[in-house]
Amino acid sequence: MRSILVLNPKGGCGKSTIATNIAGYFASEGKRVSLADCDPQQSSADWLSVRPESAAEIKPAPVKAGKIDVPRRTEILIIDTPAALHGKKLANYAKISQTIVMPLMPSPIDIRAAEHFIEELFSLRKLINRKIKVATVANRVREDTIAAAKLEEYLDKIKLPSGHKLPFITMLRATQNYIKASERGLSVFEFAPAKTTYDREQ
């Protein structure tokens, strides 16, 4: 089973949007997907509750006493995490994940928070004691703006404590497509391709 942790200690950066769209992508590709919503706001769980029966199945992975109850035969587990996640709680989530995707907003505050978070994540290596792939996604970016250019420049330069470059996957534009998808319990991968081609590519 592959576990993908969508993580950023700062709220409002689009973790649930990323988590639900990753889940929708893998489900539409025929994978057995489960989605764990560990955030008290339960945005991903609400998305799952309105998902139409005609869409590819995504099973809920309930969180009980801080532990994720993963449905049997799950191939891909997506974990939507709460804000303000630090210390041992952060390490516990990281322990069960192979991949961490960190959404970032194009603002100086978010960039500085990301730097501190990455330092903390890698300071917990003794608690995690395993290799984890970490990558960033710039989210809700208004294209051709100074803020977008600065964020892209920063993400191209940021280094991990090991000295290696922190992988930067893509920039997701600010578009109504994500809002419309969320309202219907779908991902942009499950809309008509003509309407979401650019978003799918990103």
C-alpha cells in the first residue's frame, strides 16, 4: 500500500483540495483508494459524503483514537492532516507515509512557515527513522503575478537539510474548477477534459 500524506502546519493552504484531487485521480485510474480525514474541519470527509455513486469508489478510512482504520485491500491511502501539526504527532503521521506533498500559498508568510516546517520535519528523523519522499505544490496561484514569480523562484532554490533540492512538482492556478469539483464530490480529473485540460496538466 502506498500512503500519501498531504501536510502543512499552516491552515488555509489547500490541503483538502490537494488530497481530494489526488484521491480522485488514482480512483479514476482504477486504483483501490481510501481517504483519511484527520482534520477537525472534516473538509475531505464532507467531499466524500457528496461523491456520486457513478464516480469511481473512494472508501473512507475512519480515524479512531488517533489511529487510521485503513479498509482492507487499499492500494492508495491519502491522508488529509490537521493544521498546527508538530513534534511527535507530526512524526506519527510521517511514520506511516511514503510520500509527503506540501501545498504552499504564494505569500511571504507561507514561505517562511514552510522553511521552519521543513527544518522541523527533518529534525524528527530519529523518530521517523525511514526515508520519505517530500515535494511541494504551489497552490491557488494567480498566474503572471509578482507573488507567483517569487514563489516559483523560491521553490526552485529551496534545499533540504541534506543539501539536495526540495522537489517542486507544479503550480496550481486559482480557478473555479476546483470549487465546482469540490461541491460535487469530484476531482478535476473526473470532469469533461475540454473544461479541465490545463488543470489536469498542472
